[in-house]
Amino acid sequence: MPVPISNVTRRAVYAPTGTGGEGPYAFTFEILANTDIAVYKDDTLLTLTTHYTVVINANGTGSVTITATGLALSPTSPTQYAIVGNRTISRSTDFTTGGDFFANTLNDELDQQTIFAQQNAEGIVRSLQAPQTDPTTINMILPRSTVRASKVLAFDSSGNPTATEFIGSNRGNWATSTLYYVRDIVKDTSNSNIYNCLTQHTSTGSQPISSNADVAKWSLLVDAAAAGASATAAAASASAAATSASGASTSATNASNSASTASTQATNAATSASNASTSATAAAASATAAAASFDAFDDIYLGAKATNPTVDNDGNTLTTGDQYFNTVSNELRVWNGSTWQAASTVGGTVASLSVTGNTTLGDASADTLTINATVQPGMIISGTDNTNAALRITQLGTGNALLVEDSSNPDSTPFVIDATGAVAVGATTSAALTISGTPQLSQGGASATNSRNAFSRWDASATGFAMQFGKSRSGTVGTFGIVSSGDSAGQLQFFGDDGAAFVQLATIGANVDGTPGTNDMPGRLVFSTTADGASSSTEAMRINSAQNVSIGTSSAAAGTTLRLSKSITGAVASYVILNNGTIQSDVTTSANIFTSNVSTVASAFTLATLRHFYVNQGTVGATSAITNQYGFFAESGMTGATNNYGFYGDIASGTGRYNLYMNGTANNYMAGQLQLGDGTAAAPALSNFGDENTGIFFPAADTIAFSEGGVEAMRINATCKHLRLSVLVTPLPRPLVLASLSPQPNQHHLTQTHWMIMRKGLGHLL
């Protein structure tokens, strides 16, 4: 359906809104189908229908609603949702010569082309571009991948992109009262030494930096002072050697002049000359060595120059690692084998350090090594040794072996490994909660954000995160020693601060619950709490190896699944088990507060008695008294239903079946009516135990009948006012029937106070 395409940006970004962040999130640019957009949750691309749904309005705009699956997709707490135009760029129509040319088809095609143009424009706006005022000669194409790999993006003197290994910022000559940042490079003008900044600070004092109070905040890159001193010393040695040679020559001349007077002196003078000549040779050799050493340094550090040199100071080809200080840009540059690159600007840091074998950085007393990582992946320590550690930290003193801080320094909530190997999180030392010793792992926090731990497992399996506790009687870690019954395998202990120290609140412990063996480890869980007024926990509940539960006692009686032995106290009306929950509206068939539905195993055995509810009286103390005792009590207020039953039995009739069976000889009292079913002559409603076919039944309304041996023997109906019975000495062969006679058609007219005893074939009038 063609719709007007507005001049709007085909992208909308929102912070999470709505219930749980579901939205809806509106977009004001027009689309032709729900597949014309892409939705991002932060940087994660969502899937239509699975993660979100789209509603398109009549004008082509619409809204997006995130589904429950989309809300659960990581990240679960996004900072934003982005909706961008994403219609697939293609053409589905083709106009042929002489063919149909419909306006709606043309409109759809033009709408689609406009959408494509807007999509491209929106993407181009977010790309890196040169401004309109740049020269037409600007070339914004990046260098090839092999050239820019592991490099940073920079721009040359013409403004074109280039790849470089720039690792610092040139700050020129050092000056006092200046703020220097990490990786800044400066020149010490007092001795021409080059330093890079290790710690951000504002400079104080004066040069040389080597004697400045902030010397620890700098790292020496080029020791020009030492090189100059070596050259001076070498020159001095050469001069001294020359002086010694001159002196020796003078001595020889004097000796020659004195030869006529003392030939011995001449010989000594010749020897002295020879020695002097030897000294001169040695001095010359020393000067040569010093000059060679200086030349070697001079070949590496080429000094200060205004332009990039093409050869070293001896005119030889440059070698990788050669350096010089560029006086125009005030930066130290290094020859990487093919080009000069900035090693750092004054005050920066070393970009990379590659060492082989044992390496010492700094001395053993006071030097500090600072490594700053401002880009991902930061600092990486890797190793391929299958025996030794990739990183080893040895603390020979009493300070912490490892301290990890956040941006604060010092950090009040760091991660610490102390000199004993104990780990502390959120504090500088391990916090002991008891006097039994310092824990090897502790965490202390002063707020909710640093006082919680989360454990989770993320994989496509049914297995979750596991926290394991173990116990062995072996004295060596990694070897085995069998435990004994009663040994504790571990405890969760809880403490509270009483204002002076931490006092135990409760514990949850696991113990060996029997004699263990190979692949046989019986166990129990013990839950303990601390009573009011006490300072240590006592056992409150136990689940033993047979999975029997005991509360208020340390052992469950044999064959007892749940044992309650806790003292009943706390209020004048106390309860051992109280259920005062509220039945919700989804429970519409039945609410069963207490249900017993046990079964027996499928094997041949006889169970003498099965009691679903059993009551017995314990010991009544000698000085205590119980006024009323009820085996089962239905409160008088239980009247809220249409039909209310204090006790209800629904067992069908049959041999050995009783809805209510009172075997005791005590009296039975019922204040209300006793209502019975109708019954029959063969099964009267009220009968004697053991003679179930003799008794009273109710064959009709307002009628009571008596049966004997399953046969009706007497009936009294609603018309009877008086009843007279004669004592018959001999049992009648037929049932005796008492009937009231009232005036009826074709019968004798008698008053209602007369009765007739009738027998088959014989009637006696009373």
C-alpha cells in the first residue's frame, strides 16, 4: 500500500521504558512491512517475532514491543534500544515496453527507492567523513590491512589517514608546576635525559629529574648524561695517556743528558721510558675502547636532529632500534626497520616490552613498575609451561603479596592476597569473625553493592552451579584418609555484631552419619540456631542418612520419618503445627490441608495396623493438670461452608467397613441430633454390633419400623397416636403388625384409640 514517505531520519533510540523495559517504542519513519526495520538491544541484534513484535499504523509509522524472550536476552539491563530502517535493497518490479503501468505499482517502487535513499543517508551520517571544506585532494581510504594491523589510526601532515605506533605525548622540556599525564615524554634540559611519565601529577622542584622528589613518577628512556659522562671519561683517559707518554719522553732525554755521569741512571731512565710507553699504549687502548663504546652508543642514539636521519652518525645503514630526538616535534623517534616512528612523546610509556630469559626491572629495594592499559584487551600474561605458573608473585616481607584496586588509590575496598596467602575482598585485611583464627577467604562490604556474591552457570544442560565442601582425615592435601562417623564435612556459619564482637546466629552443617566405606558415605544435615540470651547455636533440626527429619531432638526414633520433640511454649495458646494460609481463587475443586495417601510395596507381607491419624497421651507431670483433652477438635466457628462436617466418612458399606467406629467403653455424648440414614429391614439404620439385620429403620417419611432377622417386625406411621402391646407367650408364626384403624370405606368404623392385633386368619380386637 503506497504511503507518503516523510523527510525524517530512519533511526530512533530509546532508553528502556514500560513494564520490564518492553516498551512500546514508537518510530516516526514510514515502513512498508514489519521486516523493514532492525531492532538492537544495546549492540545485540534482535529477531522479529522471537524478540520483538511490530505494529504498523495506517500512515506507515508504528511501534515495537519487546517480548518476554527479548527481555530475557542478554544484556538483561540494557542502556538503550535502537530501531533503524533495514529494508532489503532489491527491486521486485519490472516495467516492460507496452506492458501495464499502474500508479500503485509505481508508487510502491518510488516509496521503496526513497526508503533506500534515506537508509543510506542515515548510515552515511554515522560514518567517519571529511568536512566539506577539505581540499579535493584528500584521500580518506585507509592503508591496507597488513599495514594497519596492530596499529592506531592517525593522520599525516596532509590530513590523510595513516597507521602508526604512537605511544605517548610529547610535552617538550620539563617545567615545574605543570600537570603531566601518564605516557607524557619530557626532556631534562640539565643533562638531556629523556623521561616518560608513569603517574599523573603536577611537577614541583627543579632539575635534574634524577634528584627531584617526583623521580619515582618518571621512567628514564634515554640516559644522555651517562653517555656524555662515558665519553668525557674516555677523552680524559686518552689525555692522561698522552701526558704520561710525554713525561716518559722527557725522562728519557734527561737520562741521556746524564748518561755521562751515571750509566745506571740511563738504564733506569730507559726502563722508565719503556714503562711509560707501555702505560701510554694501555691508555690509548682504554681511550680506543671508550671511544668504541661511545661510538656504539652514538650509532644507536643519534642525538638531537630536526629531520629524520637516513644513516647513523657514522654514515652506516640504519638498524632496527636506532633512536634520535626530533627537536621540531619534541619527541623521541625509533627506527622500526622501515620507517621512523614516535617511540613516545615526552612523558609517555613503553608500548610493548619483549624479553627473553630471566629479566629484572628495577632494583630490589625501591623501584616501582607501573603498567597502564587504556585499551582492550589490557594486560595479558600467557604461558605454555605445563609445570610452572604463568605468573609468580613472591612476598619476602610482611606486606600483602597482591593488591588489586579500582580507579581509587588507595582503594578502601580492594582485592588482596596477603603474605600468608589469605584472600580478602572488599578490605585490606582478612576479617576474622571468631577467635578461632583468620579465614583464608573473606569478603567485607559497607554497602549492598559490595556485600553480595552471585553464582551462575551458563550452558545448555540441566546442571547448575555447584559449591562443594570436602573433608579428609589425611594430613596432606591431595592424598586420601577415610573420615569417621560424626566428622563434619563443612558448615555454613552466620554471625551478628553485638557491638563488641561477632556472635554466632546459626549454622548449617553436614556430618558423616554412620560408618563410611568405599563408595559408601552416609550423611546428615544439621540446622542449629542461637536462642535468645545465648551466644552459641544449638541443634534445631536434623535430616539423617535415612532421610528422616527430627526437630527439637538430635535423633529420630527408628521408623519415624518426622519427629517433633520441641518444647511447646511461647504463648498462652501455642501450636506445634499451624496452617493459617489463604486459599487462592485458582483452587476450585478441593483444598486438602492435611492429606495421608500412603501405599504399600509390591511384595507379599502383612501390616497389622495402618493408622492415618494416631493420637496418644504422653506423660502428665505430677504437679500439672489438663482440664480438657481432645483427640480431634472441630471449632464451633467452622460454619462458613454450605455444608459443614466436623468429621466426615465416605466409606461404602461392606464387611469390616465402618465410617465411625468407637471401640472404647466410655460414654458417647452428642449434644445435637443424631441423624441416621433410611436403612432397610435387612440392613437397618440402627443395629446391634454383630447382629446387623435386627434393628430400627425408616421406610418412609414420618415412619419408623423394626426388623428382626432381616424381616420387618413392627411399623409405626404418622397416624398412630397411642400404642398398646400385649405380651404374647407363644411367638407368632407370622410377623406381628400393629395398625391403627380409622374410619375407611368398606371397613368397620372404630375410634382411633382402638388397635387390632392381626394374625393371618385371626384378629383380636383390643
